[in-house]
Amino acid sequence: MHSFLRNYPTEAKLLAVLVVICAALSSASPSFLTLVNFTDLLNNNAVNVIWAVGLVVVLIAGGIDISFAVAASVVQYLCVFVFGWIGGGNWAIGFVVAGVLGISLGLINAFLIHQFRIISIVVTIATFNAFFGLLMFFSSGRFLYNLPGWWSDRLILWEYETSGGTWAEIRLPVVVMVVAMFATWALIRHTTTGRQLYAFGDNPEGARRAGINIALMQAIAFGWMGMMAGIGGLMQSHITREVVPNALYGRELEVLAAVVLGGARLGGGRGSVLGCFLGVALIAVTQNGLNLMGVSPYAFKMVVGLTILIAISMSNLDFSAMTAPKRRDL
């Protein structure tokens, strides 16, 4: 336990806050701490976690991307037409198509940032508006419901009937979320590329002098984010069984807040997959608890903002020092 607190201080503090909030909500609402509610939380927030682990790679590399939610919407629309053109497709083709389309959009960001030496937030604000404007122009805001059966049919991988007659289910997006988390963890923690991403984000000039290929680092970071955006968009349409051009508009700030809350530094060089998951979980649990208690949804952003402020304020506490064995003066 002490080594975990020492090696992952932000994650440990966030986990403590999450436990306290869960305990409070379980007392306030009997339906909160149930298996059905737990699986619903996993299913409904899997897409945010997929996006979060993509975004953390960008933040580790010292960048920022706020265009990924709109990019996911673009991928959704393009996928509908690609699948129709090839005669339907299947899940294997779907993941490849969504991933490749997402990577392509991510590489547009990386190219503009590197080629024109523009800071990433400015570029992604521009592409955010460009992607959304083009999508609304060519789609005319039409909703698409005629999706291939494999894409829209709900795929339940595990289910359990509770004593109350309700069903707890684990669906495909949760499995995709776990795979995305593992792949990102392997990339940033167990590859030379991951170490170079941390080095570049922590000290760009030092990374250049050390011979790290800056263009490649930016392409990998934004390409990874684009791939996760595309796959997340594919999963979101699987959940809702429709493609709506503006449905994901605004989700990027919620995910960004969760990733930063999970310990990723906006200046680069720091971030973890565990922190992403805990950040998304904290925001999701807070929203879910408020819904169960009948609190107005308009209060959600205020409460989330307060929760983030409290959690970040706790970063001044040194949990490892509090739990370390005390020395006795002789």
C-alpha cells in the first residue's frame, strides 16, 4: 500500500475521494450500490474512458486536443457510408475502418501543429470547428437510423438476473474499453516510444537535442487519439443505435476534465491510464448519484466543478508521508 501511495499519489488521492463519494451516495440512495447500477455505469461511460486514454497520450506529449468528440461524429457518418458501399461489413471491418478514419483525422492535427509550428490547442480549436461545420454542411443535420445489423444489435457478453428481477449486463463497449486501456498502458509504460513521449512532453528542447523525432512523436500522439476517437464513435453508435451529427458536441470538455483530474499535466510529461479511469469514474459516479437522488441535471456541472476543485486541492496532502512509519528519536 505504501509503495502504491508513493508511486501513484494522485491516483491514490482520487481513489480516496471516489470511495468517500460512493459511501455517501450509497447512504443517500439505496439503489446506488447495486450490481445493476454498477454495470450500467460501466456500459454508459465506456466511451468516455476510451476517449480519455487517447487524450492522455496527447497530454503526456505536451499537447492538447479538443476536437476528438467532433472527429468521432465525423467517423460515425463516414462509417455509415463506407459500410453501405462495401455491403454491410462486420465488427472486424468496423474497427479497422473506424480506427483508420480516426487516425487520418488525428494526423491532420499533427501535420498542422508540426508544419506551421502552431500550438496544439489553437489547431484543435480550428479543426473542431472545421470538422463540425463540414459535417453539418454535408449531412444537413440528418439523423441516420438505418445501421447494419451487426453494428446496431446489442451485444451482451455477460448477464445476471438479480433478486429484484432486473438484469445486470456487461456489453461490448466495456470490453473494448478494457482493451483500449491495456493497449494504451502498454504503449506508454512498456515501449521505447512511450518513454520518448514522456521525455518530449516533459522537456521538448531536451528531447530534440537527444535526437527524438518530434514529428513522429506528434504523429503518434494525435494518431492514437484519433484512433480512440474513431473507435469510441463506433461504440457510441452501437449504444444509441443511431448516428446524430451533434450528439457528441460538448463531451470533449467533460473528458478533458476527467483526464486532468486523473493526474495528467497540461504542460506534458505526466499521466496514467489508471488516473484516466478514476477521473472518468469520479465524474460518472457524481452524475449518477445526483440522478438517483432526483437532483436537477442543471446542478450537475456545478457539483462536478466543486468535486474537481476539492480533488485537486487534496493534491497538497502527502498521503505517503502520512502512512510512512514514524521514526523514533534515540
